[in-house]
Amino acid sequence: MRNATTRGHQRVARIRRCQAAGQPSEEEIRHMVEQYLAHGGQVHVCAPAYVVPVQSAKVPAVDVRS
């Protein structure tokens, strides 16, 4: 079983790898998205938070989608 120190070292190593890689360029992002879509990836659009019913223990849910 891994201990907290090992997980901490792994987390630091991952952060350092990500920082060393840098941010992708617009062209690299465009290429990654094209490959994702070419391999059957789908873009999902979620409803904005303000149209999602909110539930509270004291107040019943209200559906605002109508």
C-alpha cells in the first residue's frame, strides 16, 4: 500500500512534468480536437447551471425549463 509520502512525490513529479511540457499552441489544440473527433469522440453540451433544478431539504425542487 502506498503511503502519503509516495503519493505526494508522485503529485509533485506530475506537476513538474506538466510545467515542463508547457501550454499547447492553437495549432496543437486544433490538431488534438480534430484527432479526437476523427476517432469517434463526441462533444457534449451541458445545460447551463441556472436551468438545472435546485433541491434543498426545506424547499421542493422547481423545474425552470418550461
